[in-house]
Amino acid sequence: MVPEDLLDRLSLDPQRQRRRLEFLEIGPRDEELLQEIREFGRAHVDEIVEDFYRHLQRFEETRQFLGGPDRVARLKQTQRAYFLRMLEGGFDSAYFESRLRVGDAHQRIDMPPEWYLGAFALYLRLLIQRLRMHYRHDPDHLCEIIQTLTKVIFLDASLAIDAYIAGGYVQRALAEQLAEMAEKATRALEEKAELERLKTDLTNMIVHDLKGPIGGILTVTQLALRKRGASEETHLKRFEQIQRSARDLLRMIENLLEIDQMESGRLELRVEAVEVEPLLQECAAEYRAAAEMAGQTLEVKVDGELPVLATDRWLLRRILNNLVVNAIRHSGSSATITLGAQPTENQLEIFVADTGRGIPLEEQAMLFQKNRRLPRGAHREDTGLGLVFCKMAAETMGGSIRLWSEPGVGTRFVVSLPIS
Ligand code: HEM
């Protein structure tokens, strides 16, 4: 708004101006006293203005408004004029308007009112400090002068408040607070929506994973029931297939239950002495048939003697199962899958490597994340919750898991466990 309108906007006509002066009891005696100290004021205005800005420079909240030395020098000039005008008295419409204008200038630059009003008290203090010396032999008169100055400075402060209200500072500050609150609320809603989305993704992953083996069991059972007359060998093959699917199902359900237990810290390790090579052999024996059906070779490769680990045998076996199933699923036909282990200084590195199609770099980083998004439209046999399980289990056992993969060359998962 245009500052010229301020008097109108505030309906501060001469009648109201007079009422305000009456309320503050500003009258002819005050005009006399102001005239009396005018000379004194002129003599001290420069040092008062210096002290005023020294004080404003001391606080970050006010310093940030002042800018560089040139700007401060200009402000000192306007401040000097402001101060001298105060001692002139004659509180007419022009005076009211000039004070409203100054208030308006401050509200426009969004100066918080607490600093602006605080500076009026500073003015009074700086004046009293000097007047005390000057009138030290006449304390009653000093009191009278201080009263006058207090009234005039309060008049200015009241006009400053008017300018803040008329200039819209209060609405702006309120609007800012509201906008901040709205932003916080929006952020909270977005976070909630994200959480919901992750939950839905996870549920979809679980349902997707479980559908595979259940479908397998149903199909093969139906086949067996329909073709009752088939040879014993055919039946045996189907039962093996059913068993594999059921085992897959069990493995996935166990993954889910154990992920949940590990997340809530409820999983207790059953530590025992574990010989790793027989464990690798067991795992290979269990999955060799499945690998061969997929046209793959599954082998165990261990050089030299391995240290005995103090760890949870069952959990380690489950990590291996998941890594091997993962390799069978994703390495493609004719790949060779190798289970092995080799000791380093204080760790045993157990690996499951394949010569399959590899994993693209952009997928590698997300592979162990439970909350990753399913690639849209991606058609995969399973969503890889097994790898999430492997990472959590390796870490629960005090170890870690890492991955090396190159598209077209192969993939190698390495589980490092401490040698106690
Ligand atoms: C007793 C309190 C104060 C008085 C009497 C006062 C006086 C003035 C005057 C007369 C102006 C010129 C206004 C115009 O352009 O019409 C001004 C502007 C300004 N004052 Fe103050 N001031 C006070 C408090 C403060 C405080 C606490 C700060 C904090 C640093 C400050 C910073 C400024 C700034 C940055 C401007 C320039 C505004 C613009 O860019 O328009 N003032 N002041």
C-alpha cells in the first residue's frame, strides 16, 4: 500500500490524534521541556546514534538488516534526523505521518516488531544516561524531562505498531506460520502415503513369491491325479517336483518369519561348532536335481582345510539355500553354480558363484533392500526377498554379505563370517 494512505487507513484524523496525545498526557509543558533539551540533544545526537547502531550490530537478529558500512552510514543520517525531529515537538498530522512512514519502512522489510520496539527502549536509555550527568544537581527536573521523553517515545512506538498492523505485517506473519504448518502437514501425509506404498509393495512381493511354489504343487498334483495309470517312475518324478515346490514354499515362509524376528530383535542364535564344507555339500546335494533340471551344473569347490566356525548352523544353511535357489533362478541354463569357501585373516568367506547372465549395475545396489520398489512390468520368478533375508541373517551372525556381478559373465555372492 502507498504510505500516504496510512493516516486515512488508520482513521487517524486530527481529532483522533488529539485524543491520543491527551491519553499520553502530552501537552504544552512537554513542548517546553523538549525545547529546553533541544540544544543538549544537538550536542549529543552523533554519539547517541553511534551507540544506537553499535547496539544493533551486537545482535545477529538486528545486524542482518543493517548491511555494509555505506548503508549503515546512510541509516545513521536518517536516524539523526529522526532523533532531532522528536525534540522539535509540534505533534501535528505531519509528525504522525512521518512516524507512521518510518514504522511502515520497517514492517516492509519484515523486521520482527520485538527488535524494532526494543530499540525505542534503547533510545530512552541512551538519552537518560546522558541527561543524568547534565541534571545531576536537579533530580526532580531530570524526572520531569524523562517523563516527557518517555511519553513521546511511546507515542512513536504506538505509531510504529499502527504501521505494522496497517501494513499487513501481522497477516503476513500469520500466513507464514500457517504456510509452515501446512507444509509440515503435507510432509507428514506424504511420508504416511510412502509408508503405505512400501507396505503394499511388500505385501505384493510376498504374495507374488508364494504363488509360484503353490501353483507348482497344484499343477503337479493335478497331473498325478489325472494320469493315474502313469509309470511309477513318472509318479516319482512328480512327487519330487511336489517336494521341491513345498520346500520352496517352506523356505519363503521361513524367510518371512525370520526377517520379522530379526527386525524385532527376537531371533536368538543357536551357536555351535559348524564345519562348513559338509554344510556346502548338504546344500549342493539338496539342490543338484533342481539345477540339473534347469540345465545347470552345481558343484562344491574348497581348497585346503577350512576353520570350524562358532555360528548358527541352521541360519547359515538357510543363507546358502537362498543363495543357491537365487542362482538357479537367475543364472539361466547351462550356467555352472559353485559353492565354496576360503579363509582370510580373521574371516571365512563363503561364496555362491555362477557363470550366468549377471545382474545390471543399477539393480545391484537395491538388491538387499526390503523396501525397494518392484521394477514396474518386470517379470521375474521371484522378487528376491531371499536376498533380504540373507543380508539380515549374515549381519545377525556378526558378518556381512557382498556381491560382485558382471552382465554376461556371472555373479558371486560372498558371505563373510568371523572366525572366532
Ligand atoms: C527506535 C527504533 C528505530 C528508529 C526510530 C528507526 C529509524 C529509522 C528511520 C528514520 C529509517 C528511514 C525510514 C524511511 O526510509 O523512511 C529507518 C530505516 C531502517 N531501519 Fe530503522 N529505526 C529503528 C529501529 C531499527 C532497528 C532495530 C533496526 C534493525 C537493524 C533498523 C534497521 C533499519 C533499516 C534496515 C532501515 C532501512 C529500511 C528500508 O530499506 O527501507 N531500524 N529506520
